[in-house]
Amino acid sequence: MELDIQCEEMSPSRWAELLPTMKSCKTIRLDDCNLSSSNCEDLSSIIKTNPSLTELKLNNNELGDASVEHLCKGLLMPSCSLQKLWLQNCNLTSACCETLRSVLSAQPSLTELHVGDNKLGTAGVKVLCQGIMNPNCKLQKLQLEYCELTADIVEALNAALQSKPTLKELSLSNNTLGDTAVKQLCQGLVEASCNLELLHLENCGITSNSCREISAVLSNKSSLLDLSVGDNKIGDFGLALLCQGLMHPNCKIQKLWLWDCDLTSASCKDLSRLISTKETLAEISLIDNNLRDSGMEMLCQALKDPKSKLQELWVRECGLTTACCKAVSSALSANKHLKVLHMGENKLGDAGVELVCEGLLHPNCNIQSLWLGNCDLTAASCATLATAMTTKQSLTELDLSYNCLEDEGIRKLCEALRNPSCNVQQLILYDIYWSSEVDDELRALEESKPEVKIIS
């Protein structure tokens, strides 16, 4: 049994009502519930007395260090079986890290710790690393985003990685590490016996200067499946260095996020080679890079390669226009594996989307999720989109937000949704104006087809 409540002000009477349920829950999630210190005392008691509780999620509550101290009393008990603890954005500081260190040292059941968005600082996380190094600790996932870490944390992290082969996921995004620290971290990762599967380094002050070391991790750690270096200014030269590791036979990467990395169409030659030859690669995000039509055309050519197994391509805000849409259509017609295509915030226009839909309607195409928000579309493209909705059985999600579709276009989409052959379950229409009459039609449609969600 699980308790999953979000964004609810927790009154004393409501809390008292929930307490008996918690005593037998396997999962308790109480994000954004304005929990207090007294709530944490109760939760500590639940942790002690409910051996089936394996996941506790308390994100976005102003708990503070004192409340976590209460929680940890329960976590330190031998009867505790908790495996996953989420305390993101809970107003924690380095003051609570000694107690969390004790939990890591004493509680072998704990495999996930998520403490991002807290001002733990380098000093606090160094203390956590001491707990991770304890032989009792069996931690597999450590999330430290937005923890005000600096380059000084790397020595402690490397020591923890060396001692902990169980560690599978490490997220350090949105900390001011810089190239020197990232180089040291990567050198430690190459030497460590850990089998890291996920490494997130978004917005860490990385440039092309540390990409050779990241590339070495990729070529040495066949366990690494998920790499994110988004929001770092690595540029085309840095990407070329990364691709050396990505193309290595040892590399088994599945998910690669390179959003806002100052890439241009010059990077697309390397990216195309990667997409067409790295059969493990299933998802790539290139959002907010200036790829332009010429770059997209190269990517599309790669998607047509039979060896490409890419399932998700994110090219939102990449400077694309109608000119690349014929290539997109051709890729969709040839590629059976692509399931998710994000092309929002590009000036595709009605003519471009008409071309995209030609590929979408090809029998080879198995797209499930198509995002075309803010693409300069009008009601003129809605007839074609409606045809795609009723014809393409695989299509379950369509985003057309921030386009000037008006009543005429929305009515065509509604007509498609009413069609029994339409499998679209989620239609996203943020920031689109329509009349009250059309609004009534949308509400009536949702009532008649409860499996369909119209998000606006």
C-alpha cells in the first residue's frame, strides 16, 4: 500500500486521519505538505514500527535540521527497513549532515539518498562522504544538485567512489565545480572500482577543457548508461572530444543530454555518426543549441540508418524552419524505433508540419509523443494534424501549445479526439485562446472520454 499526497496543507485533523494508514504503508510521499517538526516526530515513530516502509519522500517541506534530527532517530533503529529517502528542498544545512552520516553508517538498507536543493555546502557533504565510506553503507544513488558545492568536494567524493563499488548514480548538477574539479572527479571515476550508471553534471561550469577526461570515463566505464552535461559551454570542440569516448566500443551509453551546450551545425557530423552507429543510444537531448536546418538534416540522415536505435530526440529551440521538415518526414518514414520527437519553439510553420505529418503517417513510423509547441502553427495545419491523430494508432501524446489555432483549429482537433480510432490520451494546449463555446465542447469531450486529458 502507498500514500501519495502532494501540495496539501496538512492540518492536525487531516494528519491524525492519515497516521493509522501510514503504519502499514510501503511508500509514503508527502511533497509540498507544509510538514512541521511534530509531523517528523510521528514519522520517526512510523519508521521504527513499520518494517514494510521502504520509501519516504518529503520534498519541498520547510523541515529544517531539527526535523531531520527527529527523523533520523527512527532511521537509526535496527527495525528500520527504509531504502529510499527524499529530502530535496527541505531547508537543510551542514548542521544535519553528522546525523545523516550516522544513518549512512548504520543503515545498510538505505540505497537512495536525495538531498538536493539544500545548503549543505562542501563541509556538509564531506561529512556525508565519511558515512558512505563506512563498510555498512550500501548506497546506490546519491543526489546532490544545488547543494552549494565547490571544487574542494572532489577529493572526498573520489574517496567515497573508491570505497563504494555499489554506487550506481551520482548527480552533482548545478554546483560550481569548474573544469579542474571535474577533471579530478573523472580521473577518480576511471580508477574507482564503482560501476557508475548515471552521472549528471549539468551547469557545473564545464568547458571543452574537461571533455577529454569525461570522454575517458565513457570509454573506460561500460557501466555508464546516462550522461548529462547540459547547460555547460563545451562547444563544438568539446563535443568532438566527448564523441571519441562515446564512439568507443566499451561505451554503452543509452541517454545523453547536451542541452544548451553552445553546439552548432558543425557538431552534427559527429552527432550523426553517433546516432547511426551507437546502437545502445536511445535518447538524446540537443535542446537550445543552434543546430539550424543544415544540422537537423544531418541528424535525419543518421536516423535513416538501419543501425540507429534512437527512441527519443529532443531538438526544441534549435533554430529550425520549414526547410528541414522534408528531411524530418523522410526520417520518420524510414525509422521504426523513434517514439518521442520534441520539435517545439522552432519556426516550422503550417507548411513544415504538413511535411512532418506525411512522414508521421507512413506505416514505418511508430511515434508516440510529438511536441510542436510554439512552432508558428495556425488553424490551417489542424486538418492534417487531425488526420494524423485518427490514423496513427501509436500516437498517444500531442503538444500544440503556444500556437494560434483559434476556434476553427481546436474544433478540428476535438473532432479527431471523438473518433473511435484516435488513441491520443493527452493533448497539450497551453496558452491558446478559444471561445467559451469551444471551452464547453472541450469539457464535454473530457466527460465523454475520461481516458483523454486536455491540458491547458
